[in-house]
Amino acid sequence: MSFSSRTTTVVPRLVVLLLLAALLPAVVTSKAILGVDLGSLYMKVALVQRGAPLEIVTNLHSKRKTENMVLFDSNTRFYGADANSLYGRKPQKTPSSMSVMLGRDDEHPTVKVLAERHYPITPSYNDTRSGVTLTVDGSIFTPEELVAMVLVHAKDFTTAYVDSLGKSIIPKDIVLTVPSFSTQHERKA
């Protein structure tokens, strides 16, 4: 193989590598991480991106705090303020405070307080799951499933927030805050 044939194969590769190196910073800066502070009644979402200050994401109602509740009505799910506005009319279809029940059984004092005082949906124990479940309109949900629905909603309104800013950032990772008093089983849940 002659020297000129080697240079003709090396030059296109070099050009491709230089193009990739030029485009790589744009790809790296478009990544983002969501930080979610999941409280018992409300959650706050922060967007963390490289080279930019931390942003508290506003939801679809331009609020920084979003209610931790899901309303199931006519095969439709309502989240946050929408679920809260319908809560007075349909409390049996609106689980809330799901994060309090994560990793706990029906004998836990917090779950008992929710069941006895103000929680319209009675938590029950499921033997196959070894934990609390909630029945809404004949469907059985675990607190983990309900929290996952709320977190998907958080990702959706974060994507809408980023689109409204004119950026093309899709959050791929999420960081959840966990209270310091949570047990290891509750943290895993």
C-alpha cells in the first residue's frame, strides 16, 4: 500500500472525528438531571444542567409547588392542581400522601393515622406484595405505583417548561430526596 492511498483513507476519518469533537459539547450540554423533593403533600422539581444555574421548574399552572395527588375519573388521570380542584367532589377517587406510605405496612402508625382521620381511601394490606395497597374505582394500586405516576407527571411538566424556554433538553436522570428518618426499606420503596 502506498503512502497516498493511506492518506486518502485517513483524511475522511480525521474529518469525521473533528466533526464529532465539534458537536460533542452541544450534546453534553443538552443533558439535564431532575431533582425532586417529594414531600408528603407537595413536591418541588429542580432542573440541573451543565453550565447553567439550578432552576426551580414551574408546573403547568405556573406554580413552584405541585400537589402530590392523582385523580382517576372516566379513564383519565388528573394530577396536581387539577386533581386538587376536583378533590372536594371526588375524594374516593383521589389518592394523596402516597409518599408517606412508601415501604410501610398497614400496622405502621402513620398509615393508621391516615386511615383513621382524614384519608378517604382506606389502605389495606396485600399479602402477595407484603405491603399497603389502595383501591380506587376497583383498581388496586401500590403507593410506589402512584408515586411513579406523579414522577412521570413531573417529568412531563418539566419537558413542557423546557420547551417554553425554547430549549431542547430532555431530562434523562432523576434524583429524589429522601428524609433522613426513613428506614432502609422505605428508601428502597
